[in-house]
Amino acid sequence: MIRCIAIDDEPLALKQLSGYIEKTPFLELTGAFDSALKAIDILKTDRIDLIYVDINMPDLSGMDFVKSLDNAPMIVFVTAYSEYALEGFRVDAVDYLLKPVSYGDFLKSANKVKIWFDKQLDNSEIVRADKDFLFIKSDYKILRINFDDIKYIEGMNEYIRIHLSDSKPVITLLSMKAIEEQLPAERFMRVHRSYIVNLSRISVIERSRIVFDGKVYIPVSEQYKHVFQSYVDKHFLT
């Protein structure tokens, strides 16, 4: 599923756009906002793959909003002004929809988005893993991530989120299986279908949950409980 948000200051246009997203099988509406300013927080906390955004809005225009994003997801501009099309493509928008938007036009654009998204998914891979670090692709860049800096890894459908000790999480198109195969087994352990933990980072275990930073509780599922308990018993002082 391609996770989307819609931004438009016109209530009827926002309702129509949200409805189009909800009726398209491979799109998932994560949020609908009547201003770009209200959408900023969700981009910091959630994985968003695609933004449908009107250009001509008060306070902060859709164009200025997109330009302000450090690592923008896919963008489709929706506007009544055709003269903005060229500028939209200059900021690497995937497509441009001219109001009034029919569902046919929307679906044609959405299929274009899906082709691009699927291509990125197919091309996503770990570039290289070494004894102490790995390189991965994220937001059109190749990043080096030291194993010591990883606290835990969270699976999110087609994506993973790598939580680090001293910087914001890194999100990349990669499966849990693919990343698990590249991690040293003596340092990392799968404890849940959606979580891999850095064993050296574990300091608190509470009721079959691993606690990070006193506020993040990672469950140890039945499938992995025996292996994890064996590791704890091996390092338990009696």
C-alpha cells in the first residue's frame, strides 16, 4: 500500500481528493489537512509515501511547503492553475492534476505513481555490509550505518525503520528478512515479526518486553521467546 496524505484548503476539494484516495485499492489515506502547516507533524512521525497537495493556499503555499521538506516523499500537485505545472516538475513532482479532477484523471495519475513506487521498491537493497557497518539506500542517498549505533529495527510492510542512538530514524524500502540476513547474528536478534534488536543495547526487560529509553516497549513474541530467553539465561548472573 502507498500511504498518502491530502492537503487542500478548499473543503469540497479536500473531501473529493480524500474520497478518490480511499476508493483506489493500492492507496491508503493516512491524513487529510486543510493547510500545509497542519501536515508537518505527521511527516515527522509517520511513514508517508505520497503527498497530494494544492499549490495555491494561504499561509504556506503547496510549492513552498514541498520546497521546505528535507526528504520529500512523492508529490502530486493538485491545482486550478495550469501555469504552475512547469514549476511543479522542477521540484521533481511525480505528476500534476488540474482541477476539476475527475476520478479517471486521478486514477491515471495514481497508476503512474504506482509504477514509480514499485520500481523504487524493486531497486531498494543493502548496498554493502561489513563487519562493523552497512550501507543502505534511503531518500535517494546511500548512508553508512554503524552497527553500534542501531538500537532496534522496526518493520513497516515494505519498509523498515532503523532507530539509532544519536540521530533520527532512517527509513528505507527493505524487508525485515533482507536486513536480518545482513546483520551479525551474535549482535542482533529477531524478537518479533516486526522487530530486530541490538543485543548490546538491551538494558531493561519487563514482562516479556524490551524497554528502550524508558518509553519504547518492544514485545517478544511466542515464536522468538525461547531463543531470546536462552540468550538472557546465558548472561544472567545467579
